[in-house]
Amino acid sequence: MLGINKVKVADNERVLVYRNKNLNRVLTAGQYWITSLIDQVLVERYDITDIKFEHSKNKYLMSQYAEKLSKVIEVVETSDQEVALVYVDNKLSEVLKTGSYATYWKTNQTLRIEKFDLTEGKQVSKKVISLMQGNAKLGLAKKLQDAIYLAQVGTQEKGLLTINGKVMQILDTGTYGYWRYNQNVAVKIMDMKLQGIEVSGQEILTKDRVSLRINLSANYQVDDAMTVVTKVNDVMDFVYKTMQLALRESVGTKTLDELLANKSALNDVIETDIQNVVKEYGVIVKNVGLKDIILPGEMKEILNQVVQAQKAAEANLIKRREETAATRSLYNTAKMMENNATLMRLKELETLEKVTQKIDKINVYDGLNGVLNGLVSISDKTN
């Protein structure tokens, strides 16, 4: 049966005409008449404002009907070692991963393809990074995140770049991007600032078998990031265990009296022991110090008794020393007055003065001589 169909194609449309399931014509803007006798005719209409040509068999169509389709469709293909960015009117439109095949309508829009060879470099240029950051809120965000690994290294930080599990380099402060395709990329951020750490509540026996609970504090800092990352899994855990071991070794070789007598020397010993270990792993430890030395209740009571006894003995010694000095002074005074009447009389007057200070009222008989001889008499009665 003879059939005639009128087909109108708008300026923003393209039409593929299939006859008996084979591509017959590509219609651009205009008006067409399509006739059919016994042939099966199929018409596919596309809106080319969406510049990408989406078809389940686009690769087959382009290879089979290249002469017809190449006039209206452009092919973009990436190898297994290539990544491509697609720009439409100088705006990023799409990211094509490795081994991709994509087709785009040829329109009055400017189509630009920028390819990157992964064999020449894994790092993304600053221009592409800025594109990624600028499109963060658009629909391309997910595609860009899938395509590019973005890392931010802050001030006083180092970034450890590993590709496929292999340490590649240390990154300084800045923003870095790496293609994810064909490689497993990771950047571990390392803090280079001074960090505080404490080893608390350590139960340790001294050399004389006294159980102590000790708290140790210190500051540490990563000095060589590459050495740390290749030799240490967890920096804080490594420093903590090193401090713990050094503390136990130092305390276990000293008696309680030695520990209490020279705490600063013990700090120096512990710090030296720790430094000798950690410096080989790219770490510096500073300001090591014993915060607390906590004694058991019984030992604390015993030490208090010892201190009290020592202080009591010291007080008794001082008291006896002063009594001896006072007795010696009295003896010397007596020896001086023994053969000196004037000194004797002065002493009597001094004694009289002290006595009168404690008496409210004095009745005097026989004048001053009676006071001196009757109230105060140090000399022999017969004289």
C-alpha cells in the first residue's frame, strides 16, 4: 500500500529515518515527504538543544552509517589512558572517563574537547581544580568528584600522597587534585604542630617494691613526615607507648627515696630515653615531666609519721641547744658578779625593776635603803 507522510523538522530538531530497520536519511530543519510502499518506516526525532546524542547503539550507528551521520554528529572517544572534559560554549558540560565513547550534535553551539593523557601525569592542573570548585553547586559536582580526588593541605600541615598504596611524595600547604581513573589515590593529612600527650594512672613498682601511681606528660611534634609515614602507623599511639615504657624502666630501677629526692633528674632521664627512640622515626618529644607521684594510703600514712618524727626530733634538738646556751649565759653572768659588787648591785636594781612592774602598790619603810635591803637581798644575810 502506497503511503505518504509529511514530516516537519524544527530548527532545534534532527530526525533519523529508518527504512526496514536500517538508517535511511538524516533530516535537518525543514519539511519533508516520506513515501513507503511495503517498507517499514520508522522516524526518530531528537531535540538538539541537548547537544549530546543519546542512543543505545550510537557506536554501531556511527560505524555503520558514518557518511550520513558524520555531517550532523561529532564523535568523542577516550582511550584507556585518557580523560576528557567536554565544553559547550566554553562552559564545562561533561567529564568523560577512560575508555568512553560519546556523540554530540553539530549545532551552532561551540563544542570543545580537552583531553588529558594519564600516562604523562596523574595530577590535575590548577585550571581544572578551579573548574571543579566553581561547579561544586551544579549538576557536574558528582561527576567531578568521581573523576578527581581533591585534597586540601592547611598551614602547619603536610599531605602524604599515596597512589595504589605506594608513597609518592609529601605535599606542602595548598590544594591538589589527582585523576581517580586507573589508580587509587589518597592523601593523608599530618599535623605538624606541637601536640600534648599524657600517660596517666600508671601503676609501677619501685626498686624497693613500693607501688606508685604516676602521671607523665609531654609534648611531641612530627619533624620528618616521610619517615613517620613509612615507619609509624599511628604517631600518637607510638609516642604514648614509648613514654609508658621509658617511665616504667626509669621508675623500676630507683627506690622511693631516690624518686622523691630528685624528681627533676628523673624527668631528664625519661626524656633522654624517649628521645633516643622516637628520633629514628621522625618525631621530636619535648617538655617531659612527672605531673603526679601518688602513694598508696598506707605508705602515705607511714611517710607522714616519719616526717612528723623527723620534725619533732629537729624541734627537740633546737630546744636543747637553746637551753644549753641560756644556762651557759647564766653561768658566765654569775662568774662575773661573784667578785664585782657593782655588777651585783646593778643586777639587784634590775631585779627590783622587774618586781615593781608586777606590784600595784609598795609601802616603803626605812627609806630607799630599806627597799634595797629589805625587799631585794641577793647578798649573804649576815652581811
